[in-house]
Amino acid sequence: TSTFDYTSYHTLEEIYAFMDLLVAENPNLVSKLEIGHTTENRPIYVLKFSKGGTNRPAIWIDTGIHSREWVTQASGVWFAKKIVQEQDQGLANILDQMDIFLEIVTNPDGFAFTHTSNRMWRKTRSKHSGSLCVGVDPNRNWDAGFGGSGASSNPCSETYRGPYANSEPEVKAIVDFVKNHGNIKAFISIHSYSQLLLYPYGYTTTAVPDKEELHQVAKEAVAALSSLYGTNYKYGSIITTIYQASGGTIDWTYNQGIKYSFTFELRDTGRYGFLLPASQIVPTAQETWKALEVIMAHTRGHLY
Amino acid sequence: TENFVGHQVLRIVPSSDAELQKVRELQELEHLELDFWLSPRGLGDPVDIRVPFPSLQPLKAHLEANGVPYSIMIEDVQALVDLEQMQMLRRRRFVPRS
């Protein structure tokens, strides 16, 4: 993985091959878990970074749930390499006490489709009876305010919530994993673009009980992120910072008791949107990593 | 493969409630097949819309008729997609096989 090109976008096959190589190079730290299969029967993989022990408190990071947001999967690849090669004490302290789970391609069918058929595809590739169109928005399909406003009931919409909560195998796989693990303390779902760091809720204006703490952590994380290249982020709860969104990932994880639930919307300099040039992958991953370190260190220092 | 020849991405930054309302109404015009890359949020927040070529003229006329200013964020989406593809192919050729 030292010759892997982190400054370019890659296909699903190349990313899966990278994951296998990383595991082979770091057998005492990295393992690859298969947590399910997609609608088109592709395996869904999660990398586990662990120094041993069983069922230790853990941090979950996922990228690529919206398949067209390519800079997120590319950043996920960079994070994976960073974790195995990082020498800094902060990460070592975290790994001494916690495991890290990283799902790089959270929507494999959609991602493959962006490489072969439609670069702008965002949703899954499921086909539900009676609907003209394909795909469900996997960030509207969770059992948190599911079906409320902030998602569409129209199967042809980009924010179609699906016929029922967890209808998408890509979502159900994570739901089952989180419930079975039972000791995840931070859940970070990474999207792009528009430079935001968000915490729950999206489906209701009711403030989460831990709002003050989450707001403070977000503030510190954004400050760390911006310190690298000056990328300006806004932060706050989903519903007050962008709009109402029901059935969202981190609303469900927060309601599962995972206090440190955050969503990132990674950078775009306001000129390319989802088509962020590959030259910006590494700077984007680097600045995001600094924010992730803040969230991970805070979690480790405030286990609950 | 879907192609995006002639598609443009317009950026609208609503500066009044009237403009924000106008932009929100665009989301209902399904026949225009607009792809909201950034949905309407609040005043001052950018709204980015990928517009298929056939809808470009009617949409621009609609925005201008309603006094909603816009800028063109991406002149030609296909050109950026092609550049991305070319970069990936070029990088792939030089990646030493492990």
C-alpha cells in the first residue's frame, strides 16, 4: 500500500484490493469483516483496527453512503493508511483503549454504478415492487423519524426514503452490526460536500440532551480542521444548520445511545461540487483527519 | 453510460425569503429533471443545481423573469467528468502492479 496512488480516484475493485493488501501488511492490527451483501449481492466490508481484546469500546467511521461523493471514499482509503502508519501518541492512546471500525465503501452498488453508468448516482440500486424508479436514499432509510418530512415518498426522488425503515441491505447491515457490537461510543458518517460538521437531530427541532457537549466538540473539531488549510466549516444540529431530514443515519445511532454521533459534509471550494478534482483528495483527507482526531480523543477521554 | 453533455450546474444564493421560496418551488418542477446538488437551506446558503441541457433555457428564463440572480458554477459537466476519467486512466497506467 506504499505504492497505492492516494491522489487519484479508484474503482470498487481497486479499493477492495487495497483493503486486502492493508490487512496482509498489518495482520496484528487490521482485519476485514464482511457485514452483509448489497442488493446486487456485492459483499459489504468493514476494516477493523484493533490491538486486541474483545468487544472494546469502539469508534465507527463510514464514507461513501452517497455513492457520487467520491472524495469521501477516497478519504476513507487515506484514513485507513493513516491509522496503520501514524506514529503520533494521540492515535496510539486511542488504539490502546478502543477499536476503530472503518467502512470505506458503504454503498458498493451505487459506487460501481457511478463508475460504469452514471457518475451522478447517489442512492442504492434496489428495486422495490411497484416503483418505476431504482434506488433508495440510504441516508433517509434509518428508523429515526422514518417517513417524516425531510424525505420523499416518491421512488424517483433523490431523497426517496424507501418502502420501510432498513429496507436497504446496506443500511440493515450496519444496524445489525451496531446492535450486535453494543459498545460503539462514537459514530461518524462522512458525506460531501458543503463544509459542515453536524450532530443530531435532523428529523425534529427538539434539541438532543447532549447538545452543549456535541456543539463544543464540533467547535473544537472544526477549529482543528480549519487550522490546516483554512477551509471554513459551519457546525450545528442537522435541522438548524441545513434542513429537516428524516430517517438519517446519525439520528438513529444517537437514539441507540451512541452519544458522539456526527456527520461531515467535506469540502468543495465552491466550483466543482461532487466532481472535486483528484488533486484535492489528500488535502481534504488531511484536514478531515485533524477533526476526526479531536472527536476520537474526546470520546476516549469521556467514555460512558 | 449516462452523459452530461451540455449540462450546467447553476449556483443560486437566495438573499431574500421571496428568492428562497422561488428556489424551493423549483424542486416541484419534476419535468425539468433538476438535480439539486445542494438543496435550499437558508438565506445566504448556496443552492447548486445540475440542469440538463434541454432545461437550461427555460430555467434561466424563469429565474431572470423572477429576478433570482444565479451564477454558472460548472459550464460543462461532461468536460469535468471526462477530465476525471482521463486522470484515473492515466494514473492507472503508471501504478506498479504489487
